Amino acid sequence: MKHTGGSGLTPGLEEALARLEERVRAMEGGALALRSQGGPANRLSDLAGYLEARAALGGPDAALCRRLAAEARAMRGML
């Protein structure tokens, strides 16, 4: 697998991470500001942590948050 120069992700994983972040921003009305501006591993960990915390609160989107958190953790494992 060929990695991109800057992010350390393959082009497919970089695109998947961007789509995942965009889905979460859409859930939050575009107001999501993740702490980590670091590398992809940090971005994925922060995103998964946020989603797990939101799922723990319950509510109508808890199942979606759990699923998206699992997706972020799986992507993190691919690094």
C-alpha cells in the first residue's frame, strides 16, 4: 500500500476519515471542533472518544454514535 506523504494515510483512508468527520459535523450542525489537529491516529482517537461519550449519554442517535465510533476505531487499527 502506498502512503501519502503528509498524513501517513493511504488516499482511501484519508478520504474515509474526512467523510467520517464530515458526518459527525453534520450531526452537530457544523459546530464540531475536535481538539486534535495532530496526525491521523490522534484525529481518529479523538473522534472515537467523542462519539463514545455522546453514545453514553443515550438519546435517539446513540446507536449511530456507537457505530461511527467503531468505524473510527477500526480505521485507527489500520494505521
